[in-house]
Amino acid sequence: MRKRFTMKRTSITLLALTLFCCLGPRLFAEPPAPEAALDGARLYEHVRSASLEILVHGRLDGSGWFASEDGLVVTAAHVVWNRVDKSEGSLEVMSPTLGRLDAQVLCVDRGHDLALLRAKVGEHKAPYLNVAHDMPAPLDDAFLFGMANFRHDVLIRGSVARAATTFEYFDKEQSYVEMYHVSAPSPPGTSGGCWVDRRGRVIGNQSGFVTLDRVGVGIALVAPPGAIRRLVAERTGAKTPTLGCGLEELGSQSVGYIARFPARTSGLAPVLLVPGGPADKAKLGDTTLITAIDGHAVARRDDLLSHIVARKPGETVKLTALAPDGGKSREIEVTLGMLEELTAPPATVPATQP
């Protein structure tokens, strides 16, 4: 079995950084998003004023945006999680309106690749963006603002490509992230940047992009607005249940592998098991085909993962598994782990991502 598509985070892949001069701090508060659509120039300035660049140990590593006038910042979890410490200057944000500010991580939601920061804005009021209540509809215009390959203040246009969220596997984090798709380029450096609609409302947060043979195919992976609203409102991290493995649909495998199971069989093969994780402890493997969870048949990843995320870490699920080459089906009980505890990215991320 081989994985045809991989998901790549949009963190920086270049080796050089030219810092830019920004405006000095000043009092500034952005009004709520307008009720009517904005023309291009007004939309650009509305989003630019609240957008940020994220510096980790002085290095420009991603994008973000103000979610409140008192300095709450939203970015992608992989930009900051397990990469910053308590030392001065470990984490900073660069604002076109308030300048360079120290920041700290408040909490993360790894199941949606989101992080909430607090920037030290002092007595100033930060310009901020409102978050939409609903998912955008397919073919709606969507605009990504961020720092693309060290190019500052870039606004990228795309269109919504899914009617609902799905789950994408991130190799480095060894985890699934709930996302929706936007048809658009999303270059390295835009991770954590906001996707907005014509009214300047946030409709998603940039996380990664789909690649084929390490080349982007023009599909961006975007965290949904509902998850962003929850994180900003509750200001607490998530506890994401996980099986601790990847999953490959039987229909994506070779004809020879599919032929090892009865005709018209559907299911999911566990792959990339996290050592010591729930799937590993239950002795699942890529010669086992999961055909049901708690009595519900599964054919696609979303069938199983939507059931998993509705549970809590520590709860037990019952998987129906089928062995190849005429093997009998069996029931396997698996106790779900917590994603935030099970896996972690390296403490230092290489300058060049694979």
C-alpha cells in the first residue's frame, strides 16, 4: 500500500529572512465587519490591518490575525506548538498597526490545527476580525491573507471546494485534522493566516495543502469557522480523541490487495501506527481491514473518524475487523487516546521541510 497524496503544512521552507520596517504602535480599533461586500481595495486594507506575522525565536515562521481588540491572536497550532518556551522573545507577532509585540500561547486545538495566543498590546486596541457563524458554500469566493514565502501582505483568491468538513492526515504530527477544502494555492508561510469572505469575515484558518509527489495540487486545507469561534470564546484547549494511526480506504489500494477480500468489500486499513498508541496496543495493522465501528459500517475515512471525534479520550469503541485471504471477522475493543498527549512534533523544526 502506498499513500498517493500527502498533506503538507505551510510553514516556511526558505533559509533567508529579510525583516521589514513596520509602522509604529498607535491606537487603532477595527469596527465590526460590514454588512455589505467590500471592493478589492477596502477588503485588502480591512484584513491587512488585523493580520499578523508570527516570529518564533526571531524567525518569521507563519501568519496569524487578531481575534479581539485586547490582543487575542489565532494562528495554526503547528506554527507554535512545542516550539516556543518562556524565554523573552521566544514568540512574537508583527502587526502593521501595532508593531512588534511579545506573545504567549494560551491553548491549542490540534484536532483543527488551531492555536490561540495573547499578544501584549498594552493600552492599545488591536484591529480585529469577526468570525462567520456558518461554513461558506461551495464555489463561494474565499481570500487568504498571509506571508507567502517571505512575501509580506499577500492576498490570495480561491473558491470553496467542499460543502462540509473532512479529515486529513498530517504525517509530521501523526494525526488527523478536521478541515475543509478551498481551491487555491496556499504557499509556505501562510499557515495560520485567515480566510475571509467578501465582507471581511473570517470563514476559516489556513493549515496546509495537498501534494502529489511533493508538489502542491492547488487544494488548501482550512480549519472551519465553528472551531475558531469555540477556541476564541472558550479560551481553552481541546481534548481530541484518537486511534493513533492513519487509515487508508480499501478502494485506494492496488487491485491485487483488493482481491484478497471478498467481492464488494469496503473498509479501512490502519497504517502508520503510533508506537504505544491505541491502535498499536490493540495490535491493528495494515493486514487488518476495519469494516465497522460500534456496529456502524465504514467505507470512507470520514465514516469512522466522525464517529471517533464524537467520543471522548478514554472511551472504548468496538471495531469489526476482517483479515485478508478468507480470514474471519472479529471484534476488537480499542480505548481512545488523546491527541494532545499522544504525539508531538519535534522540539525544533528543520529549516527545510520534506
